[in-house]
Amino acid sequence: MAGLLLIASGAGAQQDLVERGRYLLSAGGCGSCHTEKGQPALSGGGALESPFGNFFAPNITSDPETGIGGWSEADFIRAFREGVSPEGENYYPAFPYTSYTGMTDADLKALKAYLDTVPPVKRDNRPHELVWYADFRLPLTVWKWRYLEPGPFKPDPAVSEQLNRGAYLVRHLGHCAECHTPRDALGGLDRSRAFAGNPDGPESDVVPNITPHETGLPDWSASDIEYYLEIGMEPSGDFVGGSMGEVVENTSKLTAQDRQAIAAYIKALPPLPSSASSAD
């Protein structure tokens, strides 16, 4: 009987881990990039246009040949933490490991546990279509030396638990800076302008300033931000569209507490003039 109870307890713990991984998948927006319209979930092919060409998200189903079914847990953590494949090849930062590196080992293990349950889809990854000077991975070692600060998130003891949770969700798991922060000529984030908007975002869109500056979200309350993340409605009554609409599809699945933490963190950001104003 004791043995059966231990087995049941272990099975329950594993299911809890998988469900946490499912939640993290939504919080991280993984399906938005890794699912091409009309194709099986997470089987890859989603395109990301950039000044360096078109990147295509890979298959992350449990297929051992074309997906990540053959990856170990250590392979998975290294990919997010260091931007390196199981074969030791550098990933392009279109995979936002500069943000994901801050995810905790526990969350990465939960995410891997969930992805291991995703039905395998045999679908080859589409090669990136890049300008000639970006079609080399070796220089990414130098790029990462300059722009990647590997390591899990460390809570700030000087701020509240809610603000630390918001920082983790915004800066790392949700990787909001990857779109809302301008980049330099080498494609690295200008962290001195964090969240001040981006005049040349994905798909060449202008991405707005989300700091409390007058050119950002000065009149949005924390409740406004939380409601926006839940249903996509702005204080003016307009509804979000485009790529941000996909983000809201994911944030709507978060707990109210996590949306509140995101809102609190955004309200606490230093107010910065909009980096996107040059494109107005």
C-alpha cells in the first residue's frame, strides 16, 4: 500500500510539473512564434522579419528527429541560459535567450516536462533567409559576450515580492524588452532605453513606449494595464490588434495575480522619452 501511495504521489507531482510547464508556455508566448498558421501546434515555421532577414522558428514538439524530443533536460536549460544548441552551435538571438536566460532552473524544467508531452510532429525546420553578412554563427560568440548576461533572475530584496514577480515576468519569461526596447546596429538591446519603444520592431512595426513617461503610458493606471493584458482593451475603448493581439491571447491565460504583478512593475519603470518618436 505504501508503495502504491508513493507511485500515486509521484504521478501527481509529475502532472503538477507538466501543468506548470503548460502555464509557462503561455506566459512565455512560445506558441505565437513556434506555430505557423494552419500547421500543428509548436511544429515550427513561424516567420520573424528583421533587418537581417527572415528567421523561422523551429519545431519544438517531442519528435526526436525534427523537434526536441531527443534533448536532455541539461540541453534544454543550456539553450535558454547560454543560447547554445545541444551540438554546441550558437543560436541567433531571434530566439530571445538574452531575456530567457533569467528563467529559473525550476521553470525551465517544468517547461521541458510539458513540451515532452506535446505530440510529436515530424516537420523539418525551415532554413533562415538572412543577408549574407548575418549568415554566419561563429561571430555570435562575440555578440553574446557583449549582449548576453547569463544566469537566473535574482530577486531584489529592496522591493516587494509583487514587483520581483513582475520583473521576472516582464524582463525574462515574457521577454517584453525584446520588442519594446530599441536595438543598436548589431541587433543588441539598448538597455539604457529599456521599454522606451522601438522604431524598428518585428515586421518593421513601430513598438510603443510602455514606461510612465508622457510619451509612453502616463495616464494608464495599474488596473488599466491589467485589464488590457486580460482582454486587450485600452483605456480609450480601442482593442489591440496585430502582434500584440497574440501577446494578449497569452497574457489572458495568466492568473490575475501575475497580471497585477506585470502591471505594478510597468508602473514602476523609470519614465523615459519615447525611442519610437523618430518614426512618428
